[in-house]
Amino acid sequence: MAYEVTTKEVPAQPVAAIRTHADMATIGETVGGALGRVYGYLGRIGVVPAGAATAVYFDVDPGRGVDVEVCVPVAAPVEGDGGIVADELPGGEVATTLHRGSYEAMEPAYEAIKEWARAHGRELAGPPREVYLNDPETTGPENLETEIDWPIR
């Protein structure tokens, strides 16, 4: 898949989130389970999500695993509960591209953003985010759409 990389400004966004660690083999189950907990909590307190689920990848190392924050946007901060915390994704300029296909095949999209940044003299300036635009429970892997947003300066 060819990736078109563009830039955009994203606003700061309050989220309900869980930060967790997973090994490479279980990242999908870990993110899915964390999202289930956050959505369940929001449902119990009567809060409707204000956007698509997002994962922020603070560190990815094949030997050590993945440090990830799983987030659900909300209109206003919510109190946390049982590992779920109120957080805010910072706003700012991001390099962005759209990946269509399975989550396991996203590495070329990340490489496209890195190459775009080098070619345009831009610096990657923070952890990348994956915004999950459709639901893997109802969408086949070949039709999944994930927006990758990487802060830049």
C-alpha cells in the first residue's frame, strides 16, 4: 500500500485511559482488553465517547515489549476508577497517514511517516498515536482503517 503523508493540527483531547505494558505477541489482546474496560466504565457512568479509540505508543521494543496508553476520547474529563485515569492527549501538529488493512501490517505506514519527516526536515516529537476508525469485531482485517498521527516540529 502506498501511503500519503500530510500534516494537520489536532486539538488537545480529554480521554479516559489505561496505560499498560504488553509483550509483542499479546499486544492486540492487551489493547482490546483495555479498550473493553474503558468502554465498560464509561457505559457504567453514563458517558458517551467523543471520538474514536486511540492507542499512544510510548515505547516499542521487541525484547522488552510495548508501553502503551489505550484511550477513549470524552467531551470532558472523567474521574478514574480501577486503573482507568483521566488524561489529556496534547494538541499540536502531527504528520498523519491512513493505513488500510490488518494491525499487524502497519509498519510500512510508520516508515512512510519517518521518511516523510526526513525528506521535509521535520522532527518526530513525541509518541505516535493510532486512531482506530472502525471496529475489528465487525470489520474484516483487510478493511480495518487506522489513522496514524505522529507529533512533529
